[in-house]
Amino acid sequence: QVRPVESGGGLVQAGDSMRLSCAASGRLFSTYAMGWFRQAPGKEREFVAAIGEIPRDTDYEDSVKGRFTISRDNAKNTVYLQMNSLRPEDTAVHYCAARPGEVGREQGQYNYWGQGTEVAVSS
């Protein structure tokens, strides 16, 4: 079992950078693929990025490609989301989730979810 806990959210201006962290308990963390999802006000939760057991195995939603970078440190049981060139449309609650096996975009494939951290980007 893996229990993700997100941190690092806050209020920034457009063009700024922010790094989200997700610390996950559980000694099998390294065997899980980890994903970031987000839910903007009035919208459904959507996929942002994911990373597999092998750190080079990553996937990104089109609107964040080239701006966001997902990474993991298995020694610290932590996954990160570095967000650069933030835009007002990135404003959302960001969630970290874990699933056994390979990288995926479907929320239903993720077994464990954090409580979320708010990111607000002002124009």
C-alpha cells in the first residue's frame, strides 16, 4: 500500500515556477508508477503527467509538455512535479496518485490518491 501526500502548492504569478512534491509511504514505492492529476474549478479532474518505475518512462498531457517535468527519488519515496512558465489556466487542485505497473493516464488505474494541493496562478 502507498499513501501519497502532496505539498508545495500556493499562489504565484503567470510565468513563475513552482515545484510540487509527493511523499509516499510504503516500502514498495519504487515499484509503483506515479501520476499527477489536476482539477480546475468547475471542471473534471484531468491527467497532467506520469512516471514509471523506470524514471525515463514519462508521459505528459499536451498543454504541459515542455513546461512541466516529473521526476522521482526512490530513496526518498518522493515524486516531484517541476512546473515552469505557469499560466492562469494551470490553476487547479493538483493530486498525486500511485498505481502498480506501467505509466498510465486513466484515473481508474490509480489505486492510491493524495488529498491534493492547491496551485493558483494570477495573471
